[in-house]
Amino acid sequence: MNGIQTLKDNRVNLVVEMESIQQELPRFEAALQSDEVINEGRESNVRHEISDRKRRIDSINLKIHMLDMKLARREALADRESLMAGYIADMANWKADELELNAKRDSLKTRLEEIHKQAQEDIAIARRAETEAATAYAQAVAWGDVEGEKTANTDAQKAAKNLSSATEQHRRQQLIITALEQELTIVDQHITEAQKEHQNIENQALHLAHNALEEKWNEAAQALLEVGGRLYAAARMIKRDPVSLFNLDIPEQGENFGSWRWGDLADRASEHRVQDVLAM
């Protein structure tokens, strides 16, 4: 299945052929504009030559594209053990990064919730204290409680000062909350990136595994056909008709599209002698 060098040689030949044809095009395109060709009415012939060369270039380009796909597939299969080991290691690294980032995200989120809750509680307590002090002052005035009025006034001033401090603290906490939210957004972006990278590498690994399993399938099919060929030969040698093998249809996987049928068994059977069959 390998044949990598043969494919590379074929590709080089195709590129040389295409470049040769491409070098011919300017001459014909220039001729199409020449007075001689126009006067002799040969424009149609020249256009045909140009069209033919462009068609051949397109055809060669397609062949090169198909060769490139085969080369990429075969080179990957030839180095599949090393490639797969690299894929697995890279996936493990990205998964570890994701876990670490998730832990950081949880920590940030917890801290964010704590600060947000504390900020709300602090400002609420300060406002409640100020309201209570104002209420106490009003009640003292209403009852003519001079001492109570003084005490309430002192408490109100203290509550106002505390509210001012709490408001400033709340402002600082809001800045911290904003910074934490921004950091959380960045961490989320990194998590998404890690997941995408992991998925991309996993996809490459799965494609490699798929191609490798296709080749294993084909190898197993060839082994089955080899046994089937001897079975077919043995049946014919003892004058039996191998009817059960007539419906054989094993799809080929990978680069080629087709299947192996009972005719392939018959071809193999014709190559076996009695000694081959007896060897089992």
C-alpha cells in the first residue's frame, strides 16, 4: 500500500507536464490577437488550442490534488504510531489546561460572589444604622428627651460617617467586582480555546485511526480471500459446487472503491494445487 516515492515521482512528472503546457499558452494567446491569424480567419483554431491546453491543465491539477491526498494519507499511515502518540499527548495537555482553567474559574466565581454579597450587606447595614439613628432622634425630640436627643444625634453622625465609609468601600468593591468579571471572561475564553484545540486534535487522531483501521480491514479481507481461495479450490477438487461463496461481497476500504466478490476467490483458486490445499 505504501508506494510513497512512486506517488512523489508521478507528482513531479505531472508538475513538469503542466508547467510545459502553461508555457505554451502565452504564445497562443498572443497569436489570437495577431493580424495574421485574424486575416487568415484562424481565430477559431487558436481558441481551440487555448481551450485544449486549459482543459489539460485543469485535468493535471485535479490529478495532482488526488495525488496530494493519497500522499498525505500514506505518509500519515507510515508514521501513524508517532503521530498518534503525539495526538494523545497533546490532547492530555489541553485537557489538563482545561481542568486547571476550570479550577481557576471556580475560584474566581466564588470570590466574585463573596465580594458582591459582602458589598451589598455592608451598604445595607450602614443605611439601616443611619435610618435607625434618625428614627431614634425623632422619637427623642417628640418625647422631649434631651439626653436621648443628644445620644441619637451622636449616633446619627456616627451612622452618617459609617455610611460614607461604607459607600466608599462599596465603590472600591465594585471596581474589584468589575476586574474579577473581566478576568472571568478571559478565563472563559481560554477554556473555550482549550476545548477547541482538544477537539481539533481529537478529530485529527480519529481520522488517522479511521484510515489505519481501513487498512487493517483490507489486510483482514486479503487474509480471508486467501483462505477462501483455498476453500474454493478444495471444493472444486472434490467435485462440490461452492454455492455459499457465490454471494461473497467484501467492500474495499481506503483509497479504492470496489469490493471483492466470488470471482476473486475463483482467480485465487485457480492458482492453488493439491499440495497448497493440503497445507491448509
